[in-house]
Amino acid sequence: MSDENTYDVIIIGSGPAGLTAAIYTSRSRLKTLMIAGSLWGGQLMLTTEVENFPGFPEGIQGPDLMNKMQRQAERLGTEILFKEATDIDLFSNPFKVKVQDRLFEGQSIIIATGASARWLGLESETRLRGRGVSTCATCDAAFFKDKKTVVVGGGDTAIEEALVLTKFVQKVMVIHRRDKLRATKALQARAFENDKIRFLWDTVVQEILGKERVEGVHVKNVKSGEESRLSTDAVFIAIGHKPNTDLFKGKIALDDKGYIIVHNETRTSVEGVFAAGDAVDYHYRQAITAAGAGCKAALDVEKYLESQES
Ligand code: NAP
């Protein structure tokens, strides 16, 4: 393999975890390749205003924040490939990463592939995606000014989505499969106090109705078995996230939900392979915690590479 395709570290993923790791490894003069994916930047690319990332007193748009991180990483020397990693060989070092027909070698790897919103798995949900079906109220709420909307789920994400929607829409119906929310008490209290939010308990969405656009949902009460229809202009699915770790199945240890198992903060089950961000963390899931984890992974890579030299 030519030196040109050999790196000290290959970072897979380009959200806050991956880009922070890249800033650190490049600044430490480690030859760094980031395989960013074709839809680079992670979940912040789907958000609008970010008000809780330190350093931006007026807030910043999610994509602007990611552009700044990307420019910073590139200025410090990170090479970025805006393609998907298609295969990976972690059985021997140097590790090998395939990107279509190109092969790259890395002395170390940082996995920062993040997580994606989960879907209900209905045909109608796929067909009407972007036509009233969404997983991001922050991105899409403004399209439904004074309209009726539905949020599916009962966790923090669902309640946050419902609260975001109330700034724009006429009404939000939260449809939850149980009769108790999983969301934190503080969020629950805000939702219960909000006149625009109503709850439909013990209910699942069986179908999203509408040909060209969302017109309603077909729901079923799981206790009584009763089925009914509800008219709505939009359905926001907020039933959790799935880690983007399919590429690593059978290659590093994952838990039963597919999250990467780490020890000592960032170390995976394969020596020399590190992980950071939402592919590991299902609890905090914040840009700043992902960035912090990316920094730790980069520092751990540095130590690992030093130990390999001595
Ligand atoms: P979550 O806590 O796993 O909640 C998912 C919700 O969706 C649950 O209420 C679950 O119902 C429901 N659900 C799952 N699969 C479903 C299905 N197939 N059909 C219908 N309903 C389904 O996920 P999350 O709300 O995305 O939160 C994930 C983590 O991020 C949590 O740790 C959360 O605290 C954190 N988070 C924090 C904040 C914040 O602090 N502001 C904001 C967002 C997220 P059940 O309750 O019956 O299981």
C-alpha cells in the first residue's frame, strides 16, 4: 500500500465527536483521514438554532456550527473524504477501510458514526417522509404553522418535539403506547401545562393516512383494541435512536441495541480502535458531550500510537 493511502488515524463519521477528534489528532501532527459520509455533519445538520453549545452567546445554526468545525479540522491538516466507508477490516493492524473501490490503511481508528432517528417501520411513513412525516420538529415545525400535528413517543425527545411544535402549530397530539411518559419530570410538567398539547395514551399508530401529504393517522388503543382515525397535517416520529454501527457488527463488541461497548472511556474491544459520540452514548446525546468524547478518543489514540513506537 502506498504511503499516500496510509494514515496514523482514520476517523469514521463527521459529527461533533469525529470533527473534534480530527481537530486534536491533526493538531498533534498525526496524519488524519476523516471518512465523513455523503451526508456529513451528523444530526446537527438537521437542526436549526443551537443555543447550548458554549462559545456562541447569540446561538448558532446547527449546519453553521458543523461548517466551522469542518474548516477548523481542515485548516489543521485533516483530509476529509465525503463518502461512506463500505467495509472495514479490524482483524489485523494496520486496519483497513474500504471506500467503494479505494482502500485506506490506519494505524488506529476512531469510530464516530453517531446514531439516527428510529422509524415505526410503516410503508406509509416512508412514502410520506418529507410530506408531513418527519423526525425533526426543530427542522420542520415552521412548515405547519397553525396546523394540527401528532408526535409519536413518550420519551424526552417526544416531549421536546411537542414543545418545539407549540411555538408554531395550533395543536399537538402526543400519541404514546403506554399510559406513563418516560420523559423527565421537568419536561413532563412543561408539556402538561401547555394548552396546545394533548395526550392519547395506550395508543399505537397503525398507519399514516394521505396520498400526497399527511392527512391523518389510523390508531389503535392497545388496551381496548378500539381503532379510530385522527386527522392531522403532520406526524413527528420521536421513538428513540439507532446507533449507526452496522458496519462494525461481528468486528467489535456491541451491546444488544447495537451501541459500541467501550472501556476506559473510548477503547473498544479491539486494541487500537476507539469510539466516541452517539454510537457509544445513548444517554447524554448532546453535541458538547460528543465533542468531549471525540477529544478523549483523540488523546487516547495519541497515547496508543506512542506506546506502539516504544
Ligand atoms: P427513549 O427515551 O428511548 O424514548 C423512546 C420513546 O418512544 C419511549 O417512550 C418508547 O415507549 C417509545 N417507543 C419506542 N419504540 C416505539 C414504537 N415502536 N412505537 C411506539 N413507541 C415507541 O428515546 P428518546 O426520547 O429519543 O431519548 C433518548 C435519550 O436521550 C434519553 O436518555 C433521553 O433522556 C435523552 N434526551 C435528553 C434530552 C434532554 O435532556 N433535553 C432531549 C432528548 C433526549 P416506552 O416508554 O413504552 O418504552
